[in-house]
Amino acid sequence: MALLTNIALLGLASFLLLVFLDRYDIDKQKVESATAIGIICGLLAAVLVSLPLRIELGATFDTRAGPAVLSGLFGGPLAAIITACIGGYARYSVGGAAAIGGVASFGLYGAAGTLFWWLMKRYGISRVSAMHLMLLTLASTIMVLPSFFIGQPIVTGAKILSTAWQNLLIGNLFGILLLGLSVNAVREIVRKKHDLKKAEILTTLAHESATVGIFKFELTTGKISLDSIHSQMILGEYKEHIITLKTFLSRIIPADRKIMVELLRHGDPAQGTQSIRYRTAGTENSRVILTTLTLVGDWEQPGKAIVGVSVDQTAEDMLRRDLAVKSFALESASNGIIIAEAGGDMPIVYANAAFEQISGYSRPEVIGTNCRFLTRGAEATRERAIIREALANGQSCDVTIRNVRKNGELFWNHISLSPIRDSADKLTHYVGIQEDVSATISAMEEVKTAKNNLEVILASVPDAIIIVGADQRIRSFNRAAERLFAWSEEDIRGRPLDTIIPADERIGHDKLAGSYLQDTGAQPRPMLARRHVEGLRKNGETFPMMVSLGRFVQDGMPAVAAIAHDISDLMIANEKLQDMAGQLTQQLHLANEASEAKTNFLANMSHELRTPLNAIIGYADMMATLGVPNLKPEKVEEYLGAIHQSGQHLLSLINDILDISRIENQAFELHSENMDIYAVLQDTIATLAPLASKKPVFLKLEGEAGLRAHCDHRAIRQCLLNIIGNAIKFSPADRIVSVMATTHIGGAVIKIIDQGPGIPDAIRDDLGKPFVRAAGPNLAGVEGTGLGIAITKALLKEQGGSIDFDSTPGKGTVVTIRLAPPVSLHLIETA
């Protein structure tokens, strides 16, 4: 059963190889076909070894020799290796007593097939016969015998061989012959198909290469017989045709059709053969045909015909037209073109009209002569040597040289010289293309001069000039820019513009620079979007600079020229000017305030001084006019009391003015010391008690006895007299003025609380300025100059103290005085 299965699988393999070899050309021995043969044979061998015939000692038998040998014979070494790998792995997986030898057998079979493959190539054998396959079977059977002794004792191998040699020989003959003959048959079929295909291709090429076609026009029937070539010309089909005269004429363009009709129907037999050149109809495949017509027999005898022999001249016609176009192009070219022979003295054989215009020579003057007349009188140059070397070596060259026109004028001539070779690669001619570039050279010289001048200017200007391309990379950096940014032009060229911009400004700067580069209508302008632009030096130092921009086009791409100037000194000077302006403004404001204060002071002083003086003078005049003896004693006492009170008020006013003046001029001498501030308060309240009882207002003192502070005794007493006195003066009758003395953070805090009208909002901000005092219907008759609080505030500040006011209109005022804490004796002695 296993043997029958092997035979069936060999039949299947034969079918697969038939299909494969019919699809691919095995004679080509390509890697793809060898790989495919190896895989097919390997898979077949794997299946065969998996369905073996069991024999003695655990050995197996199968027909693996067929695929293993023939893969090497028809696929070469690559196919043999692939089959051996696949089949060997499958055999090892099956196992058994001779497993290692079975694996080795695949290599030996493949080697046998590969050896025959090499011998066939070596001796030019292209076809495998049955005899060849028989020899291959015997050789492969002999070569595989050593595999019986691999991996097991010799006695065991010999016993297996003695049992299986008949099966081995028969199986090998059957497997190798079956597959081999199948492959050989397919090879013959494929080879015949190829031969037939080649024959068809050769036949087609022969017909296509033929250029003469024949047709015959039967005068009696009006039928035209076309051979295959003429049919190809007229109908576009490569086969014989019989058509009517009408169909034949329809394939000729109308312009040539009438002449053909006249020749076919009314030809003159006396003229013998006649020729006509006509074009076939059709836009894509239109052809040009030359036909020679010959009469067969006489015109009067029926059954005669006209034979036409036609030649396809389409290629020649296209060549003539192409030559005409190229000749026209040469004559119309703006560059001068000459063609000279490559041999002898290299005479000129062609010159176009542009050459005549450039050189001043006519064509008859230059044809047949060497072109060295263009260099007569000119000095030898390196370019002339290059031309001579190119001509000597049959090479091309491209030079710009100084030539001479016919009138002796020198001009710059750009020459492109190229050799012309025939189909045999033989040098026959040279073609030279000339262009008068005198204007271009002059323009280049002017540009070069202008560029040099510009470079000198750029190098000498004091401002930094930077050229930036469309990619925002630096292209140019003048010397002033090198000094300003501490970069050399060699190091900075090609770097991004951000290199000289601080990191915190780069994002915004990139957007501005990009939009300016893309704005085709951008005009040169300074960067005024901000007060200045920050620059970045190589060492990381930043500095302010003023930048002006100008957009232009360079090499077809937008570019920007930036002119930068360091304005560090200008910014410093500007800041100084701004500071000076601020100081002047402040001083002007103070001066205005001082002037206004002076005016107000004089106005207030004149009013305050006039009031007591008028009272004194008025009472004195009354006493002088009436006479003291004539006045009653009580009147004299009243008048003298009024004069005394006005004098005291005037003296107090003058003392306050003097105190303000001394404080402002820092001439008020203070002698601060540690003192019992509570005792000072008691003394002050005792002094003001008569004033309070006269109103009457009740004074109330609360606090810590022995409370101490560091201050001047006379100055603090004057401050307390002013503040407590104001509380008494502005408090309504029968109200309480409370004085509270406490300690806070080591210093003394004194609060004076009254129940008066409070401080109006209109004067709260100006409280403490000279002559600022409250006014209103409830305050009529309250004496005061408005200097007391100003003096108190200034004296407290000089002693290291302060004063605050907390007032609610209509409810009273709380005045808080803070005094410096006492100083220890150690600190006093040290000071």
C-alpha cells in the first residue's frame, strides 16, 4: 500500500512539474525557477518519506530519489540544496534505525543530480535522453550506498542493504525515470513553442522590414488586389486584401486622389511606367507612398490590368521635414553657429546668419577657411590653448575669449565647441556655438566695481549692517556688526538671526521678521513698534539698539538689510534727562507750593497781625482821646485788659511764626532726655485748667503714673499745650476732654479725645500745613492762627514721634501722639 502511495505521489509530482515547466522557461536557469523546482521537489520528498514502506531492523524505504536527484539535474545546486534541506528535515522527523543515513541520502542524491547538471553544461548537452536518465539512476544509486552505514554499525547497514537493494534499485529507476521523462517531454514541448514563437517573430520582422508593396488593378472588374505589405501601407492591416477602387481611393487624401484616378482610369499607355507620390488618409498613421504604375497588356484588350509597385517613403519624408526644421532653426538662432571638418586644416563648411552678424564676415568669405581669422592680431591666451587642446583630443570645451571682428573691433566671444561623430564613432566635424557677450562682460565689470565700492562702504560705515535671507539666516556681516555683536563674519554667516536676539524676544521677533520678508509691498523703515530693540552679543551681554529695515530681492528670493546702532549711551543720557526732568518738575511743584504757601502765609499773617494791632491801637486811641482821668476806673481797667489780651495774642502769634521759621531752618534746638511724661501731662493740664473752667470744659487725665519717654521737655510741653488747648477751644460747653497715657511697644502713647465738631473733610488732607484751620458757624469766635498743629507735627517728627487724627464730623476727634521709648544710660554714654 505504501509503495502504491509513493507511485501516486510521483504521478502528482510529474503533473506539477508539467504545469510549472510549461509556465516558466527552465532553460533560463533563473534563481526564481531553481527556487521553485527545489521547493516543489522538497515538499514532494517530505510527503514521500512520511509514507514509507517499513522493512527489517526499523528501516524505511520510499521513492525519495526521484525528486532529490531531478531537483539537482533540472534546477542546479540551488534547487538541490533546497530539496535536501526540506526532505532531510522530514526524514529526520520520521526517525527509525537509519534516520541519520536517510538524511544523508538526500545530500548524496542531490549531489548526483548536480554532478550530471554540471556535466551537461560542460559538454553542451541540451536534451536529456532515456539513456541519460538510466545512467543517472545507476550513478545516484551507487553514490547513495554509503548512507546505509552512517549512524549505525556496518553489520546492521549491510543487513539493511542486503534486504532493500532490490527495492532501492527498482524504486530509483521508477522514480527517476518517471519524473525525468515527464520533465524531458515538457522541455521538448516548451522548446518547440519557443521555436515557433521565434519563427513568428522573425517572420513578422521580415515582413515589417520589407518596404516594397504590390497591388494589381483589374481594368475589367474594377477590383484591386493588395499584397500584405501594400495592405499594411493602405489599410493598416498586415494581410492580403481585394478591395474596390472606391475603397482604395478613400485611403488617399483628397489632394492626391484626383491624380491617382486619372492615372488608373485614363493613363497614357504610350508613356509606359508612370510614378505618383501620394499620402494616405488618417491623422495618426498617415504615410507617404511612392508608386510606380505599369500597364500589363494594351488598353483596348480586355482582361488586362495595371500593376503598381509602391515604396513607403514616410521615414524619408519625415527626415526631410526634420532636416528642414533644423536648418530653419540654425538659421534663426540668435547665436552664431559654424560647422568645420575635423580633418586637414579644419575648414568651415557651414556658417549661419547670426555668425555673419557677430563676426562681420560673409559666408562666402569664411566657407573653406580655418576659423583662426577671428584671433588675428590678438595676443595668445590660456583660452586659445584650451581650444587647441580640445581640437587635438576630439573633446568638447567651453570658453570665453577675446576675438576680432572684420572691422578690427575687439569683442568678447563665448564659444561652446563640440565634436560630431558618425555611427562608427569616427570624428567627422566640429560644431561651434558663439555668443557675443561683450555687453554682459561690461555689465559684470560694472557690477564687480560697484560691488567692490559697496564692500568698501559697508566696511567703513560706523553702523552695523546685516543682510538676512528668506530663511532668516545671516548672509552678510560688516565690520561694524562684528564690533557691535562680537562675532566674526566667518563664524556668524549662515547662522539663524536669532543668534543675535535675546531668547525672551525670539518668538515675537521671528513672526515680525517672517511677515516683513513675505510682504512684497514692504518699504524701508525703522523698527518703531517699541522704544528700542534688544541685541545679544556673543558673550551673552544684551544691549539696546535702534534698527532700520529695508526689504529687497536677492537671487529671486526676498531678503532684508538691517542697519543696527547701539543706543546704550543714548538710553543712559535719556534716562538722565528723564530723571532731571522729574527733579525739575518736582522742584517746580515745590516752588509753586512754596510760592503759594508764601502768598497764603503773607495773607494770613497780615490778617492775624492786623486784628490784635487794630484792637490795641483802637483802645489806645480811645483812652488818648477821652483822657484817662475822664474815664471811669472800670472802663480803664476794661480797655487796659483788652490791650493786654491783644498784646498777648500778638506775642503768641509772633512766637509761633518764629518757631515755624526755626523748625524749617533746623535752628530749633532740641535736647531730648528720658523724662516722666505723665508728670508733664499733669503740669500741662494744670496750666490749661483756667481756660477749661472759663468755658467751662471738664478735663480728665487717665493713665499710668511714672510713664516715661525720650523727648525734649520744652518741645513736648508746647505740643501738648497746642493739642489739648485746641480740644478745649473747639469743644462745646459742659463737655469732657479726656487725656489718656499708655505704653505701646516700649514707647508712650497719648490720646486726646474731645466731643467737638470734628475735622471737616475739606481740610483733612491739608491738616498740619501752616494756617490751615477749620471754619464754620459753630466755630465763630474761636481764636487761632492754624500754626499750632503745624508746629506740633514738626516738633514731634524731630523727636522721633508722630501724630495721627481720627475724626468724625459732628462727633469729635481723637488725636494720637506717639513718643520714642526711653533710651538706656549705656546707649547714651556710648553715643
